[in-house]
Amino acid sequence: MQTIYPLFTALPLAASFFNLLVTKINKKAADYIALLVTAALAVMAVLTIFEAPFAYQVGGFPPPWGILLVSDGLSSLMLVIINVIGFLSIIYSTKYMTMYTAKPKYYSLFLLMLAGMNGVVITGDLFNVFVFLEVASLASYALVGFGCEHEELEASFKYLILGEVASTAILFGIAFLYSMTGTLNMPDLARQIEVIGINKAVAFVIALFIMGFGLKASMVPFHAWLPDAHPSAPAPISAMLSGVVIKALGVYAIARIMFDVIGPNAMVSSILMFLGVLSMVIGVFLAIGQPDFKRMLAYSSISQVGYVTAAFGLGLNPNVGSAVSTMALFGGLYHLLNHAAFKSLLFLCSGAFEFRTGTRNRYEMGGLIRKMPVTGIACSIGALSISGVPPFNGFWSKLIIIVALIKGGFLVYGVVATFVAFMTLATFIKLQKSVLFGQLPVRFAGIKEAPFAMTLPLVILAILCIGLGLAYPFIDQGVLQAARDALLDKLSYMGYILGG
């Protein structure tokens, strides 16, 4: 597996350019190239789960001087999320994107986005985190505005401006760290920061990273781009943005740097927990009254990412004990996985409804489960999952995070998280009532189920939502346990890369 590890970035990068050349001759080849490449990436990602941690030395140069590609439990989990959701989104796109022109360009941008996210997840040095982050970000800016209408272009421009503000903050943070330590290799940085300590300069870098990656993760108060970008983008891109992009470019990067480079720190813990709880509350209150189906889902993404951020923040606290840290990280990683499944499902469902009805306004819908039963049932499963209804997957991860907050001594945060869970339930009860049930508008009397290429990913994701919930007694094994250990065991991360 080590020898093919660079393919996670090289394959989609090469395919994105090859696709444009081939489709000059045959435009129909674009679907097959995208399907083949994303299927290969998904299979490779699943195979990484069974690999022991290793560091691949690009060009044979040893650390800390050479470029490293790192495989451990956390990167394997993220690779599975990115590439499996990416593959399902491409299947969906083969039919959905017939509403748009220039499908080959769409697939090339999609593959560039995948390459960038894979690179962020597997790289072992901070500068390449920035490089791959920019590759993924630039592709996602273009994909948000792919429709080229006024709404799409305005959302894309806002995303571009705020995204580059975030990238600038991240780049300055990297530059300051390099000026202090003379290295960009993350394990080597961790070793040097242990010597330097958290002085004022390092604290300033931490603030820059929280702002930069927090904006990429759409945490409050850095969330202004997301409610416009998600509704404007094509449905499969909305699914990728919410289910994958904000996690790979934001949440993952914060977790990797704060746990494996900076290390447990009470100040950072307090900041992340506060921002997480703030995101929970503001996101759910903004979601509940939204008439636009996709905008409502976008605001709920802010709220749900708040759970993950608060859990990771609690796990960073050195004063709560190892048992609470372990529980918090397990809950955070479990919810990260669950959110990728149910939020991607909900966005793809919204796209299927829009594909048939021509509207995103949920108050103009109603009774659609009778005309589109597969999409309707899948949407209902996604809504129950995100609402935290047992035995669906969202219930268990939210419960673990709430219990960890209370056990860690943060009773107020635990109560707020519980209240937000009930508000989320109310939000999605309203969604189901307005979209799935009630009276079918007369103009929708002749609509039919979405095409097979669009319903197949819905069925797979709905099964995942159910399966991840029913498998809860066994879920703290394998990939989630390995991902949690990758964050908790900083010394091991340094050791297998630097050799001790």
C-alpha cells in the first residue's frame, strides 16, 4: 500500500487534466473517467484501514527535510469519508449535472477538489497542508459558481474572498512557525514546540490557525460564506461541501495541528469548546425558520459541526482526565463520520426534489413522499439521523458528546447541547411535514421518482445511517479507535515518522 499512497493525490490530479483532453474528442467519456477514478480512490481508501501507520518519503528524502505522506488511523478515516462520499456524489452527478452545461469541466474541478482534500489529509508538513488546501479551495470556489447565474456567482465571490482571508491567516501562521523553528515537518515542529513552550508568538500562531481553519470549517463567527455557498452550488457539490470539505479543510486540520503539533492545552480547549457551543446554538436557530431547503441544511451544518468542535475541544483539555478525553474524542469522531453520511444524504435528497419540482422552497412542496417514495424515505431517514432519534447514528454520537461534557464538569455546555438536539428535532420535523407529507400541490401531480443514478447513492447513504446506528456497540473498534489513538498519542505520531 505504501507504494501507491501518492496516488491519492496524483491520480485525481492527472485525471482532471486528462479528462479535459479526452472529452475534446468524446464528451461522453467524462462520466466514465470520473466514475473509474473515484471508484479506485474509494477502494484504495478502504484498504488503508487495514494498514499499520507509516510515513512515505517522497523522493526518498528522510524527515524532517523531505516531503512526507502520512498514514495513520485519523488519515485513514478521513480518506474513507472523502473518497466514498466523492464516489457516491459522482454517481449522482452523472444524471443531475445534465441540468448544466460543460460537464467535463465540472468533473475536472471535482477531481481537483478531491486531490486537494486527500493531500491535506495525508501530508506530513504544514506548507503542503496549505498547498493542497488551496488546490481544494480554488476548485470549490469555481464549483459553487458553476451555474453562472447571479446567485451562484455572488455566493462564489463571497466564498472566494472569505476563503482567501482564511488562507492568508493560515499562511502567516505557518511563516511565523517556520521563523521560530526552522522546520515545517509537523512531528519535528511538535518536538521543537515542546522545547519552546506556548509563548506569545506561538499563542498568536494558534489564534491565526483557529481563525483560518475555523473559517474553512464554517464555525461561528467565521460562517458567513456557508449559507450562500451551499444553496447556490449544484446538489452533489453541496453534499461534498457540507459532508466533506468543511471537515477535511477545517475540522481535521485544526484537530491534527492542535493535538499532534501543539499538544493538550487548556486555553485552546476553552476557545474551541466555546466556539463549538456557539456554533451549535446560532446554527440551529438560523436553520429552523429557513424556507429554502438547502439554506436550512447549510445552517444546520454549522450547528452539527459545533458538536464535533466542542468534543475535540474537550479532548484537548489536560485537566479532565484521560477517560473523559477518550470519550469526547470518540464522540467527536463518531459524529464527524455520522454527519458526513446524513448531511450528504439530505443534500442529495434536496437536489432530487429540486430536479423534479424545480424549486428549493420547502413551503411550495408537500406530499412528495407519495410521488417520490425512495427519495422521500431516504430523506426521512436522514432527518431522523440528524435529529438524534434512536437507533439512528446521530443519536449515539450526540449522546456520547453530551455525556462527556457533563462528566468533564461542563454542565452548562452539556445542557445547551441537549437543548440544541431538541431544536434540531423540531427543525427536521417541520422539514418532513412541509416537504414529505401534507397535500401535494396540483402542479406536482405528474412528477415521478428521481432517476436511478440519483436514487442509488441515497439508498446507500440511508443504509449507512441505519447501519452506523445499529453498529454502535461495535463502533469503538477498528477505524474509529485508531483515529482516536492517532490524536491522543502524540509521541507515537512523532516516533513512527521521525524514527523515535
